[in-house]
Amino acid sequence: MNATTQITPAPEIAPSERRATGKDEHLALRLAAFAGLAATLASVAGFIPGLYRDPKVIVDQSHGYDVANLVVVIVLELALLAASRGSVRGHLIAIGALGCVFYSFVTYAFLIVFNPATLLYIAVLGFAGWSFVAGIAHIEDAQVEGLVEGRLARRTTSAFLGILAVLFAVTWLSQIAGALISGNLPPDLAAAGWPMNPVWVEDLGFVLPLAAMTALRLGRRQAGAERIAVSFLVFDMLLALSILLMGVSAGLAGQPVAIPMIAIFVVLLTLSGVLCWLALRPRYARGRSVAEVTEGSSVDPTSRSCGVRPCVAGRVESERSQIQRGTVVGGWRCVSAIGIERMARRTASETARMRRIQSPQAHAVPGLPAALDTLKVDTVSLPIALGLLLMMYRVLARVKYEELSRVGRAGKLFGVSLGLNWLLSPVCAGLSVTRIPTLTAALLALLAWASRRSMSPVGVRTGRAQL
């Protein structure tokens, strides 16, 4: 069987990810750039002592938000640079980042006490608003669909946006209802000295209805949903980062920090970031099955889904040879007893190293373990939860969530997986405790053999985890 594979390098921006820009769009991009410049000046000015004339609680939070605004502006300007060169991906990111800038500076312009930077707040809203009027949010639906086709997790994104809309709508409406019933301002408004919360207006009037509408349109696969969804994910990710930095700034200033709120926005930042990365990640080796790799089907350079970069060529060739040798079957890498023994030794050394790090003598910062132990929600440690999220990020980002329903229908795969994880694995763990290495290695080899025998070599794709 001929196993030659032709690999064609992909351009830096695929044809489906490039678009022409007109005069009106250039004007919109320039206005957005001016909005970013004004936001930068306003955020830097916020650190001038005595600029803010608000209560201390607002000043402490505003400093964290100023740092976040600088981060958002960096994202905005880089995205605008890419959009000016015709990148659809950069244009979608620019829309979300500009929306986040506009959202944040509504509060600055309407509720921050008058100060020398007030004209900058007005300039940010003016430039950003006229940029949207000039059509910065206008992108052809076909171009966005060509970019996110096969990458946007539609169902997961739809569920995420729907839950987000319901969660915050219930939260804000409950606060408003409680204030109306009691006849008093909510405690947060009273502490800030504000007569009204602009977040209620922005969220209940615009952001949450947009999230709910996008969730419905994604679920029904209606045209234009992808364009709004991707930009909204960028907006939500940057806004969650801004609120987290605001909370950190308030905590460093000695204000009480609501740990549940921090945990919620950490989850929002993580989920929106993962979904956004899934939708906008570069397209490398995609759609390459085992049959295509082993039988040497050529790559069409005009196809928008099969471009392979030169750096991927070695990995594709290596995986093709492994498939021919039978070491990769059904997406499972079957290991030998020697490999298992090496892995066990490596795990033991890593465990010993971590124990040395966790010893009391190894702590370079006095009181750090006690401080980390206080960051809990009930019995859940937030540092450990964040560490687990970071550790599993790459795995979770590669799962095809839109095909999770296939797991229940794959009876053989599902049954063998349950047996291996809940029967053989505990036995191997028990034997490892009793220090019987030979029998443990034999059972682990049996587990690997059973995995290889139970998985059929179909649907394997290079560079991607599949269910």
C-alpha cells in the first residue's frame, strides 16, 4: 500500500479568513483606534494622586479597572491592526474588545465624579459609539461561517450564553425587587454614593437580551449567530478579567472581597476563554482521517480546511508511521510494560519532588499556606480548583463537545471504559500500594491490551482529540 502523503504549507491567513476593507470600514477602524487611545490616556491618568474625587471604595476599585482597561486596549489595538489587514479573526476580536471599552466607560462618564479626565471619558464613548455607527460590527455572515466552521462549539456556546443571561437577569432583578420592597437603596449603591447602578441598565437593557437572543439563534442554527456569538465571547472574557482585577485591587486596598463573586467570574473567564479559543484557533491539520494519512491522499491547497503548516509535517509523518505499526489505534496510544514502568518511576520522582516542595521548610513566604487555605467556598479550595482548571485546559479545549451525545450510543466503547476505569484501575492502584510491581505491570499491560482490542481504528484525526 502506497503511504506517501503530500503536504502543502498554508498561508499565514487562509483565503476564508481574509476580507477586503472599504472606506467606511477604514473610518470605523480609525474611530475605534481613537477610542482606544482616549481610554489609554484616561486609565493612565487614573493613577495620578487626587484625580478621583469619589469615595475611597470607588477609588480603590477604579484603579483595578484602570489596569484592566489598559489590557483591553492592548487587545483592541492589536485586533484592529489585524482587521485593517483583512483578518476576519482580528475583526471579531476588535468588535468584542471595543464593546468592552464602551461598556466600562459608561460608568466613568455618568457616575464618576467630575474630574480633569471627564473629557477623555466622553471621548471614549463618542469614538466607540460612532465607530459602531460607521459599521465596525458589519461582517459578512459567510466569511464568519467560513472561519468558525467546525470549530465553534454551537451547543455548548448556546447553553453558556443562555445560562449567563438567566443567571445575571435573576441576580439584578432580585436586587431591584428587594430595593423596591424595602424602600432603601441596595448596600452597594449606598456605599458608593451612587443614585443608580449603570450595570443594571447596560445588562438588563442590552447585554443580557443580546446574550439570550444569540443563544436562541445558535441553537436554531440561524444565520448571523456565529458573528455575534464569537464577539460576545471576547467581550465576556475581557469583562470578566476587568471585574477580577477590580476585586483584586479592592482586596489589596483592605476592602472585604466577596469570594463567591471572584469564583463566579473566574469560571466565566475560563469558560468564555476556552470557547473563544475553540472558535478562533488557527486551522492546521484538520479533517485528516487514518485512511487519508495511511493511503496518502494529497492535500488540496485551495481547500480552506486542509492547510498544513511545515512545522506540523513531522508530527503528521510520525503519527502515520505509528498508525501503520499499530501503536495508535482508535485514538489510543497502546503502551508496553516497559513504558508503564518508566512512567511509574517518573510519577514516583515527581511525587517525591512535590512532597519536598510542600514541606514546611520549603515555604519561602511565611504564612502563605494559611493564606491560601482561607480562599475557600464552603469546603472547596479556590487555588486547587484554579490549578485543576489550568491543568485540564488543553484537554478540555480539544474535546468535541458537540459530539458528546455519541458516547452513550457507543455501547462497547462506553462499557469497556467503565470497566477499565472502575474495575481494573482500582485493582492496579491497590497492588501498587502493596508493592507487587510485577503483577501490577502485568495488569497494566492487560489494561493497555484490552484498550487496543476494544477500540476500532476509525475517526482518528491528527492533532485533535476525538470522542
